[in-house]
Amino acid sequence: MKLIFHGGAREVGKSCIELVSNSHRYLLDAGLKFKEHGFEAPFHVFDLPRVDGLFLSHAHLDHSGALPLFEHYNLICPIFTTEQTKELTNILLEDSYKIARIRHLHPAYAKPDLHKVNNAVNIVDFNKSYNFKNVEYKFFNAGHIPGSAMILIKTDGKKILYTGDFRLRSTEIMKGAETDFDEHINSGDLKDIDVLICETTYGGRTLNNHDVVKKNFLDRIEEVIKTGSVVIPVFALGRAQDVLLMLSERKWPVPIYYDGLSVKMTKTILRNNPSYLNNRPLLYEMFNRRVDQITKQKKREKVMGNHGIVVTTSGMLQGGPVLAYIDNMWGNPNNAVLMTGYQCKRTNGQLLLDEGYIYLNGWKTVVKCQVAKYDFSGHSDDPQLREFITKINPKNLILQHGDPESSIKVKEWAEQALKCNVYVPAVGDELEFK
Ligand SMILES: [Zn+2]
């Protein structure tokens, strides 16, 4: 059995690993890496002569964004994923296609390719074993975003566990991966793992206690709305719903406006009632009764200057309605922009936090309103990563989906603490397991 790393190795972005078993070829994820102008696709993956099947861990575009490209290059194969990942991936792919068209970036695939992706999907239920060609596979809740899965693959006498992105502890909307973890260990599913392929986004970093960060966040909103308005940029998937649920814990004297892609995402998430969701009835109540949903430009313009709390996309200020709201409030020091998540390098969000300016309508704008960041995360931080890896106790540990420093920090710890081989492959590397 051989693994080839086409992306997401010593980097965050374009996740894509090829698994070769006997004469069969499978892929774990097919993402894109977004750059200031355009994107990068997985390395060499389009040169493959044939792919038998693709396992998709979750909907985020750094794991799913290259799927339409695959179809475009006629590498058509079955895609295995959960029902919610299928629905949410669809929305994200359509949205990114639309944005690429608006910005005149060449999306490198055509609209029909999106339908082909949809038609290629085979729905996988959580905690159920399936067979396909020479592999047996099973998906477990990864606690990262709705639909997200860890994938167990048995082939060629080896047990491989691919974590995708995961969070061990629960958040407002997601039950953490730890929820039925002991059950999976006791049942033998997650015992005797030969190869663990683990994400390391927060390797070497400890996040502050979630409840403390949440309290500070809500206190700050209460303080600001006494004299000004608050804009809360969110990721449409996961963070938007977490923030709504946090806001449900207090009474607010001003309206809450809910705008952007998060409206569509929340509607889709509420359509089903999967067991891994936390607080679904409360989310339903918030979404349908306590917030003002903004879906039309006319209404947006009407509420724009109102005194209130705005929850909207995009989370890194790279587009979406959030920029229009900020454009309308940045000059008043009584207002505040409260960031809620990880900011990639060279995004507007990172510029705002580190340099105090952002680009609005192409203009560099030094903002006068208050700016703060609250570290919420859909990933496991360093202590959670260590706890998880220790429990799995694999024979071989592969660390990826992290900056080189993050992956290497986890490697140094694992080599000391566990008796296993640890690898931090680079893009293009191959690892063989006999
Ligand atoms: Zn993700």
C-alpha cells in the first residue's frame, strides 16, 4: 500500500492524498488552495491515468474545490461522502463558481461540471461499513462542521485512518469527535491502526478555554451596542451557526441581522436532523424567530445604517456582504468589528487585525472603529491533537494539513511520547507501507 501526497502536505490548502492498493487508485479529498489572485490545484493529480474512487471528508473548498476540475478533465469516478457534505459542497462550489465569474477569474471548469460532481456522489451513512473494489470503509463524525467525517479504510491488510479536519471537543453546533470515540475504540474499529493521517492546523498552539472566550465575546458585544453597532464576520459553515447559538444565550435590545451565504447554509443544515448536531431546536428558533434574515440587496440597503448586530460572511473579509457593512461603519470609533476565526495570511481579515487597514472597493482603508479577535475554532488545538493521537496509538503517524512549523511541533512530541514512525511529508512525496 502506497500513499502519494498531491497537496495539503506542509501547508493548509489543496488537500489531496492518493492511496494505491494493488492495482487500484483512490483519492482522499480533492481541494484547492486559494491565493490572492486565483488558486492552486493538487500537484500532478490530473496526470493520473485512472482513479477508482474518491473519499470526501467534508465540504470546505480546501478539501472539495478541485472536484469540478476532475470532472472537467474526465477523471470521472464515484465520490463517497455523507449526505450533508454533498448538499453543502454543492452550495460552496456554486458560490465559488459565481464569484469567479463576477471577478473575471477563469474558474477552469464549466457549470455542467458541477452537476457531474453531484451525480457522481454515493451517499455514505456514519458508523456503517461499506465495501468497494478492494477496500472496506467506514465514516465517523469528525466534529469539525456539519457532515464532516473521519474515514477508516481497510485494504491490503492495512488499517488507515484519515482524520480530515476534526475537533475533539464539542462546540455550540457540533458534537465533538470525542462523543462516541470510546465506543469506536471498544468496538475495535479504531484499534490497531497501521497508518493515522492526521491534520495539524493548530499543532503547537493551545487555544483559550472556549467558554471564557465566549463570555468575553458576548460581554464585548453588550458593551459596544450601548453606543454603536457590531459587525461579526463569520464562516458560513459552522461558525455562523455557533455565533447564532452564542447570541441566543442573552437578550439584545437591538436587532440581529443575519446575512450572506450563512442564511442558505443554515437553512440547509436545519433541513435534516443528524445525531451529531447540538442544539438544533435552539438554532431553528434563533434562525426563524429571533434574527432578521437578509437575502435581498434592497433590504440590505434599508437596514445598513441601523443600530444593531450584524452576523455575516465572509469570515476572512475576502468578499460577501460583510464588506458593504464595514464600508458603512468603519469611520465611527463607537462601532466594532469582532472577528471570530482563523485568518489566512494576506487576507483582508489578517490585514485588519495586524495592520489596522483593509481594502474596500479597491481602496486601502485605515479603519477607525474598534477591532478585536475571538479565537473560536472548528479544529483540535495542540492538547486535543495529542490526546487523540495517544488514544489511537498508531504504528505509523503522518502529519499534514498544517504549516511546516505546526506539523513539526507535533512530530517532535510524538517521537518522544509514542513508539511509532512519524512522517511530515511534502507535496510530491510518496510513502510505502509493507
Ligand atoms: Zn475544514
